[in-house]
Amino acid sequence: MKHCYRSFLIAALALAVTMSGFAGGASDSGGDENNGSITVFNNQHQIALGIIEGITEAFEAEFPGIEVDYQSIGKDYESMMKVKMASNDLPDVFSTHGWAVMRYGEYTYDLSGRDWAGKVKDSIRDIITDDKGALCALPMDLDITGMTYNKGLFDSYGLDVPRNFDELLEVCAQIVKKSNGTIVPLHYGGGDSWPIGGYYDFNSTGYYVSDPAHDYREEFLDGSFDWSLYDEISENFLKLKELGYLNPDILTSKYSDSVSALATGKAAIGGCYGAYIISEIKKINPDFEAGMMPIPAYYPGDDPTFVGGERTTWAVWKDSKSLDAALTFVDFFARPENLRKVAEANGIPAGLSGVEPSLGDLQSEYERFEDIRIFPYLDRAYLPNGMWDVMCINGQDLLAGAITPSEYSANMEKEYKRLGGY
Amino acid sequence: MSLRKRTPSLYGGIDSMYLPALVMVGVFIFYPFIRGVVISCTNWNGYSPSYKFIGLKNYLNMFTDRRVLNTVRNTLVYGLGSTVLQTVFGFLLALFLDGRLRGKSFIRTIVYLPVIISPLIMGYIWYFFFRYSGGAMNDVMMLIGADPVDWFAGGRRAVRVITGINSFQYVGVAMIIFLAGLQSIGRHYYEAATIDGAGRMQQIGRITIPLLMPAINTNVIFAVIMGMKLFDVIVATTNGGPGYASQSLSTMMYSLYFSAQDAGYAAALGNLMLVIILLLTGLLLKFFRSREVDLV
């Protein structure tokens, strides 16, 4: 009897432990293109979030046979998705937030056969297409990002947008002088860390990509980049801080503080914020006159640039049990009237041709800067997956004085080699 | 009809009732722990289906990683600092509220109230209090002519402020534990001491504290573990920053796993935290138990 109980206990324990290893897996909801149950994960900012929720409600009204479990995850989205990928239990439809190919590519359904696929704009097509030609996501809009600034303030001070780093320093000096030091030229919500990474991601193009004499794209990709060259961008970040051109609370202020500072006229330029910030600023100050300047070049003779790529996307999990319903959901969003709503909320062009959103304040800016070159974000296109966090955290350390520019570069190199396997 | 004598059996009767608990412990404690140890010996990025075994490399890297050394120091400050503050202030509050005092129930409620607030919300409340721009603290400082301070920008200052916030939140727990202990001490000890001519401070030192040792023990172990596992308040106030300056082992594990994509290193750090907490609580238990007394 003793032996029997002991065996039973051990067997039950072993079974429970073993079974826990098989936890996860998709819900077996089945269905067809008009019926089924799908889970949708979204990571959008507030304004676009409301628009997407509205379109989702319209979808549910038109397709009552498809039940949508819609979840807006917010800032923990990436963590949640990593857990989902680790357990191979992804949502049926999800945002790819700039990582359609590099991070999510092996989990996404090829959307190249959908009716709207032929309308994907050329400038985004390559970014969301993998090396086998599979279209990994629906690009609802097209990220063209420079630095959002207070155009009304620039006009009143008689300032023009700077074309290079020296002109940026001059503009900052003018803002400080003309405002008697009451207006911060460049605002970063560095307490959230990602705006610090934004400084590097925005400006790296001018330092290491756009100027033909300093184009290191191949070196980044093949692992041969000399990371001591990266000292310069950090040194200039410190220079901006020492000159008093950054908000003094850059290490602790949050993105919401940047919104507030720009809206209330306490800051002139959102150092790394694209058009998405404008709708949030206008909630506080509806009269805010927004502009978006290209990112100043660094080397003499080079021209300013925009960064761009994915912004609002939907991908479909290739192993979804409700694949047809998930595709119906994505097709619904691809309708011109829905794309227009999303693009207008983010203040950027639509991702499919034939859709012309009204871009408000920025319409004239896009026309003014239509010849400006657009490059992908450095970390998404040329660095291994995972380098973003290294940029952000080490940038905070740099500004806090805990590390030097050369230590920043050394930390980048160490993680670049680990994550890239170089 | 025959009667069989019922003999107690290790595997009979009530023992089978252990099964659900054993299964739960196996699934939620032992299996994750073993998986954690295995993962700590790999270079897994946290989501990819493939990874390589790299032996003890993650553990060896800890000894030369300045981030880890700084984080261990912060974790000890969070754990031990919170313990000292909660124990001292909890004890003083309990002494104050143990006497005859009008409105003491109200004061107890006020002191205990922060315990029921989510630590994340508590962190955000204090963040808005201490923030540089528009924070109440800086408004007060400017009112008296002082320059505003970016309280969370300096790493060590941020660690101290966070320790204070955590202590503020849980001092009510310490107070309740000490109050329960104080109320279990018979009044006759104090009456006898008074007859012998002992003053108030002598009574506290010779009677109250020795007889409160079990309560102090419970409170210290609770506070050390809670302080060393501190997570929510750090996320709400500094998110471990600037850089790694205010990271605890918990927040650094989270950051390494989900942001830096270094799940192997994060798991190794988790095991380091387990060892530190085990060692520290073991030493503290031994220390306080050796000082527990019974007055006769």
C-alpha cells in the first residue's frame, strides 16, 4: 500500500510537471471568413487607439459572426508579445510596430495575395517584405518622421528650420536668447528612456548613413563597424546638454511632460517626436501651430533627412485557427475610408496608394519638404534585434554622467556582437 | 466480521490530502525553478525557439558587470533600508498608539491606509510629488527661495527616495505587528519594574524589546523580503533609471529579459537574488531567534 501511494504521488507530480511544459497553444476557435473568433493585440498611442477601436466596432457590426477579442496592451506590448512568441501562442492579428520582418517575420502569414497588396506604396513595401517575398503586414500608414516643433513660435522669432547641426545650435541659441531662457529649445521625456533612444535613432542617419563619405550601412550589417566612430554622436548629445539646450529634467521627465511642455509653449522642439504627438498636444492647446522639420544633417554638404518605415500595421499569425476571419478583419482595415482615418489620426500619409488623408498643419510641411530623403530607423534596418534598449538605457547613463561617450560606444559594441552573433 | 487495527501510515489517510498541494508546488515552484536554472546556462533571447548552452558564462559575467554590482548594492539598500525605517517607525508608532489616546483607532487607520493602495499607484503619487517640473516638493522649495531639485535624477538620491516611499507604504504593517506584540505583554511586568524603580526607557529596553523579539523577527523578515523584491514603485518613479542607477534585481531581471533580450542572464540574476535573500533571511532569523526570551 505504501508503495502504491508513493508511486501514485510521484506519477501525478511528474505528469503535472510534464504537462505544464505543454501549456499554451492557440484557442481552437475555427470558423470561416464570416464566422469565428479572433484575438487582436494593438500597441497604439491614445488618439490612433480610439480610431482603431472605432473601426473595430464598425467591423463587428458588419460581421456579427466574427467575435473580436480586442486588447490594447500599451507600453507592455513588446514584453507581452515576446512571451507570446516564446510560447508560440500569438494573437490572430497583431501590431508589428516596426518589426514586421526582423522580429515577427517567422510568425506572420504572407499577405501578398490579398486584393489590396498591389497598392502598398513602394517606400514601405521593401521594409515589410521578407527575403522570400512574403508581405508580412498591412501598412495602414507610412511613417515619415522628423522633429515636431512649434511653428508659431519659430515664425514669431523669425527662425527657419535648421538644415545641419551647426544651424541647430544657432537656432537653439536664438530661442534661449529671445525667450530670456524661459523656453527650452529641445525637449526629451528621457525618464521614459525611449526618447533618449530616439535621439540616437534620429540622428544616426546624419552621422553614419546619409552622407556618402560616411555611409557605414554595410559595416553595420556585416559586423565590421568601428564603434569608436559612435563616440561623436554621444559627445554632441552632451554638448547640447552642457549648452543648456535640453530640458534640465531630461533624466526624469516623461513623454507626457514633453507633450505638456510643447503645448504650453515651454519647449520649442520635440527632440525625437513625430507627427503622432501633435494630436496629443492639441488636446491641451487646440491653437498649437505644429510643424515638422527634417532631421538636421551632420556633415557639411550633406542634406537633412527624415526617418521612416512602419507605423500602424496589422499582421496575421500564420498558425491562427481563425485565419479566414483574421484576414477578413485585416481586409476591412485596408478599406480606403478606414486607412484615411488611421493616417489622419497619426498625421502621416497612408500606406496604400489611392488614399489621400487630410494632414492638417502638416500638409504644407510635407509639401515643403517633399524632396527630403527618407531613411529607415538605424536600429530597425542595420542593427541586430534588441539594440534599441541598449541605446536607450546607456543614453540615460551617459547624460547622468555614469559613463563616457567612449564607454557608451563600447557597451553598444558589446551588445551588438552578442545580439548579432558577430 | 473482523476488525483490523488501524495503524498510522505515512502514505495513508490524511497524507493523500497533500497531493493537490504537492502538484501545485511542483508545477508553480519546482518546475519553474529548474527551468530557471537551465535557462541561466543558455544564451536564450527570451522568445526564439532556439538557444545555445553556454555553461556558467552568465554567472561568471556577473562578477565583472558593473551594472550587477550596482544593482546588488541598490537591492540591499532597498531591503535593509526599508527594514530599518519600517521597524523603527513602526515600533515608535505602536508604542505611541498602545497607550491611552483619544482617536487612536483613527490614527491606526490613517497609518495603515497606504498598505491597501497598489504599489504602482503609490509610486505614481510620489512621482507627481517629487517631479522636477510642477512637483509639489519643488513648489514648496521655490516658495522658500530654494532652487528646484530633480529628485530622481541622481542615482543614489533616487534610491533613497524610493526606499522612503516603500517604507512609508508598509510602515503600517510593522505598526500592526508590533501592536499585536505589545498587547500580548502582561501589564504585571511593567508594574513589577515600576515598583523596582525602573524608568520608562529602562522598561522599553529590558521588557518591551526582549518580549517583542518574535514580532521584530517577523517584521524584519517580511520587510527584508518585500524590500529586496521591490519592483512596482521603481517602475512608477524612475523605471530603474537614470540608466541602471536605481535598478533593483527585480527590475533589472525584467529589463534584461524583455528589453535587452538576454533571458539567460536574467535567469542567472534571478538565482543570484534567491541566494542573497536566502542567506540574508537565514542570518537574520538566526540572529533574532537567539535573542528571543521568556520572562518568568
